[in-house]
Amino acid sequence: MPKDMRTWIRQLEEAGEMIHVRKPVHPQLEMGALLYQTRDKALFFEDLKGHPGWRSLGQAPANPRLAAIAFDTTLEDLVPTFAGKMHLRQPCEMVSTGPVKDIIWTGDQVDIQKLPAHKAGVRDAGPFITAGLCVTKDPDTGVRNVCFHRLQVKTRTRTGLLMAPRHTFLNYRKYEERDEPMPIAIFIGHHPLYYMAAATTGPYEMDEFELTGGLLGEPVKLVKCETLDLEVPFDAEIVLEGHVLPREREPEGPFSEFQDYYIAGAGDNPFIEIQTMTMRRDAIFKNIQNGSEVEGCVYHKVPMSAAIYNRIKTIGGFVDLKNVMTLPGIFGVVVQMTPRYYGQARNVLLGVLSCEYLHPKVAIAVDEDVDIFNNTEIIWALNTRVNPEKDIVVLPGMHLIPMDPTGAEFGTTGQPGWHRIGGKVLIDATKPPTCDPEARDQFERIRPIGKGEIKLEDYL
């Protein structure tokens, strides 16, 4: 049975990880605060002020622990499990129709302002569609791309569109060179592994729908759009069909971004003209809250950690790698490993800082006795195992992701040369390597007698 947002909701319900909000909630005045403060469980809003009949799902997954449920694994095995599936592909299956075609609106029927898109932060330029995955194609080869983009709701048929200079923007530039509008389809609401695949940085030729099939273990079923030569999941909740006009820009943003700031991306950006909407008869709207350590971050943290896991495990031939996790703010990565030689951790951290993602600018290595899912443990390792004069290396003049507000900005949003330059740092917070057992032994952590065997509850 294909996995969609409905099966995901049932999975969260069965795991006891869903909170139903039955009191009326205003998407633009109240929902953002509720999503931002709920870091432990998913929220299902059953009554939306100003949007009768609509329901909305958010914070699903609220954290990596809930993301592990989507992968049918545990938090500790989440990244290794994802990393082990990143090479898998399932060819897509075309079908004639599906639930997303229950309702079809065109012309004057189209009004995206009726969707219960929420306003995430006080400085946001308006409501944003945050859970829309954008489907485009290379006009020369037909190669398909599926990607996250923030979509500011501007009028009944227009959204803003922020594109960093990556795959979607490359497709758009090709259409601009032809002076043609770029077809774009946006599907809203699906199983989280669709979002994980869309957030995975791979080669330009990678079809994220085929990666989704590999992650799910079943082919993604696609239907043709009504008015575009594009395909979308047959069981999505909502699909918007439109075009990005060539060579036209207008003010977009600010928006509550993943780093917990408004600073990056706002400016003159392209926009989308929507011409068609299709949806399920009882469509559920998906809202994603951005900011530090909420759902928007989960879709960055997990794919990035898995890609880095695969990249660094063979540096120097072999790394005794335990786990990887992206830190709050998305610009830091912690690697859990057992160093075998002096200098090995530095080599591994250089691999992190030069990975396919531009986000990492802080890379930290710790040993297997440090819980990388506990930030207090990471800070403890930094304080007790780092000699700053020899264990910290700063690399100046590095290419940063343009969404990092600390770097020097070159170019502007909406243009292909937009980027930032700044420093990166690696921090070796590991114990001495196993090749020096005497030095390593000095850093063995204290262990109470009976740890793991003697339980307090047995004495109460």
C-alpha cells in the first residue's frame, strides 16, 4: 500500500506522538507560536479560523526522533539507516489518476489565499506555503528535479519564490535564456520521506522521486499535471500548477528561516503565476514551521547527516565511524568516531567541511562515549578534551551557503552569482587515538559501580 500523509498520520497516532488541537486556531495569528513551542510531538489542527472545513498537520516530524519513526528505526540508527539507502532508486510508476485529482480548479476558481498557509514569525512578509515541494525539469534533457522552496502567498494566483543558485535555479536560467516561462508544479502534503528526498543534495541528474521510492521501498506513483508537462504524486493532498516568468523579479520576504533569523534571502526574487489547483476532496493542509530545531530543521539535519556519513566513512581507507548529526542552526556537524591514528579526526572533519552541502562551517569530532544527541555532552567534550592551541583549526576565505548571515555577501538574491564567503572551523574533541592506548586511557570517563545494572526504580 503506498505511503502518503494519511498513513504517516496513522503511524504517529499509533506511536502516541500526535496531539490533536480541537480549539479554533488562526493560521496567521496563532499557529506559528503553537508550532514553534511544540518540539516533542506532532500537532493536528482540526478547526482553522477563517478556513472552514480545513485541517492542518504540523511538526510532523518535530524532531529526529519522530523522523526515525518514518524510517521504521530508532534515533540512534536513523542516520546510518538513511545513509544505507541513499544509493537506492525505484523507477516511478505512471497512473491515470488519483485522489489528488478529486477536485480540479482552473481560471477564476483558483485562489491560493483560501489555503490555510500560516505566518511563521512576526517579521514575515505574509503567509508562506512552507511544505510545497517544487517539481521542475531541465528543458534540454527532461531531467526532473524536486526541491524545497519557500513560497510567499501574494495574491490569489501569485507566490514569491526564493531559489538559491542550485538545481531549480539552473533549470530556470535555461528557460530565461530562451525567454520562456518555466513550468512548475508544487505538491503540498505527503509522507515525510518525500520531503527527506527533496532535501537531499545529490547530482543534478538525480530524480528525487526515484530516491523517494528507494527510501520507501516502493515505486512512487505519479500522475500528469492538468496543464503542464510535469508529473506529481497521485496521492498528494494538494497540487498547484503554474509558471515562473523569465527575467522578472519583485520583492519577496523576509521569512522565518531555518537558522532562526530573517536576514537571508529577502530581496528581489522571481515569482510564480498559478493557473490550476487540484486536491483531494477532504484535503489536509501541511504547514512546516521554520526556525532552530523545529520541523523545517529536521528536513535539513537528517539528509545532510546521512550524506556526510557516507562521504567520510572511507576517508583514508576506513574510519571507525559511529554516527553523524547536524547541530542546531544547521551550520555545525558533530561526528562520533573512534580515532585510530593521530590526525585522523582532522582528515575526517575536512571531509565534513568540503562535503556536497555548503551549510557546514563548524565540524566537531567526538568519541563513541559522547552522546551526540545530547548537546550538553558535546559541550562537555569541547570543555574537557580540547586544547584550543592544537585542537582547533580555522580555515579562512571559504565558500559558504548564501543563507549564512555571518558571511560576507556577494551578489544579490534572485541572481546566479549570489554567495557568501567566510571562515570554517574544525574542532577535534576526541580522546587520543587507539594507537596510543596509554594516553587514551587517561580520558576514560568515570563509571559508577553497577552502571546500567543497578536501577533506582528497584529501590523505591
